[in-house]
Amino acid sequence: MPFTDRLDYVTSMANNLAYALTIEKLAGIRPTERAEYIRVIMAELTRWMSHMASFGWWLNDLGAVMTPMIYALEEREFILDLFEMTSGSRMMCNYMRFGGVVRDLPDEFLPMARELVLDRLPRKVDEFEALVTNNEIVKIRSIGVGVLPRQMALSLGASGPLLRASGVNYDLRRADPYSIYDRFDFKVITRSEGDTYSRYLLRLEEVRQSLRILEQALKQIDDTQPGDILSVRKGWQIRPPKGEVYGRAENPKGELGFYVVSDGTGNPYRYHVRSPAFINLGALGEMCRGHKVADVVAIFGSIDTTMGEVDR
């Protein structure tokens, strides 16, 4: 599990979830009800702060040095506070386990999370949009730049916001529901332009949908039993049956998948990661054709790639 933290090191909670889902699918393990809600809350907080941080880094690359990044990272810090109080770490969280999570939420988590989700984070999204969306320089540098046509996005195996901004309505939370995502009311955001600007606008709407899911999950978790967070005995080594499995989840950057072959022991015989940052990076060359070198920076930033997941 700790290895997954270090793929896209911005989204370690969501990486944990994808791998846990994979092994649970192979071993026939079902997480507890409370653990399911905790996992969704952690995954959507991760999506929110990953998208917001990507805006800051993208605008920094465009030349708005540091100011937008500080605006974005300030809000990320509040979410990292929640991760730290729960897992003990701000980035490499190593929090989820096969069958649930390693420990329950501390008493101060839910009040703080509700205050963020219901008040501060929605306001900050609106503030950020007011600063950026109609900015003349942002529009000139991104509208019509780095267009990825729908068919090319499909041919290259793109996923996540990169694919949906090219007009493909495909989100694993809806297309192949996992965990308890089928209980929540939210929209899959798509756009048809396929350019750098549309990828920004799409992520902006996705953070609002994450808040929508979080609001529902933070309300429904009150109906679960505190302390019931692991469906297998703590410390018990999982030995799945022989076989192979592919598990996946809709990570902030796209489809994170794990292909695992089991020989019946406590460790995988084979193990392959389908990394969305790596796969989506394959579209960079096609999107840059006909543009200037300065545009490459804007296009690359709009893919939202974490190089740790590319190199792994």
C-alpha cells in the first residue's frame, strides 16, 4: 500500500483506494459501511485539492508567477490538515487497508470537514474563478491552443478531464460504479472544445461536483457505526486465491488501474500500474503540432501530469 502513495504523490489517498479496490475484488473482501464513506470523503477531498493545485501550477507556468499558486495551495493546506489528523501524514498517507481503513476519523475531523465543504471551499472556488476565468491573458494563451479531437483522445487511451474535455462522457464513477458512488447525486462534466481552456473550465466544474458529493457523504456518514472501519482482522495478511484481476478507479487525473496476478501467496506474482499521468502524456506531441514553443508550456500544464507517476 505505501508504494501507491508515491505514484501521483499529490493524490495518495485516491491511489490507496484504487489498489484496495483491486485486491478486494480478487480476494472477495467487502469493506464496512463506515469505511466506504470515509474512503469516498478522502477521495473527493483529494480530487478537489488536486484540481485546484493544478490550476496554480498551470498559471505559474503561464507566467502569473506564484500568486495564483499561493491562492490554490492555501486551500490545499486545510485539506492536508484533515489528512494529517487522520493518517498522521500530509502527503504519503498510507491510510487505506484491504477491507477498510487503518483507523477511524478523529472527533474533530467531521466538524472541520463540514465547515470547509459547506462554506469555505465553495467561496474560494468562486473567488478563484472570478480572478482567472475571464482574464484576457489566460484566454489568449489557452483558447484554441492544444486542441485534442475526440477521436484522437479515444485512440490515445486518454482518460479523466483530458478525455471529457474532448467531448467523451466517460467517468468510472458513473460508467463502472465502484465503492458507494452509485448513492450520490452528481453530474459528469464534459466539454466539446478539447482545448487548453476547456480543460481548465471542466476541472473548475468538477471541483464543484466533488463538493456536491462530499456534502452528501458527510451527511450520510452519521448513519454508520463509529469504529466499524475494517472488515478483516487487523494485522491479518491477505492471501488471495490464485488468479488475475484488474481493478480501477477514477483518479483526479484519469483512470488509475492495477493489474495483479496472484499465485496464492501474500505478495503479487505480477503487478502492473496503469498510470493516467503517463498515458495522458502520450497526447502531448499531437496537441503541440502547429503551435509555438511557448504554447507547449500551457498545453503540458493543462494535461495535469505528476512526473512521479510517469517515472515511478
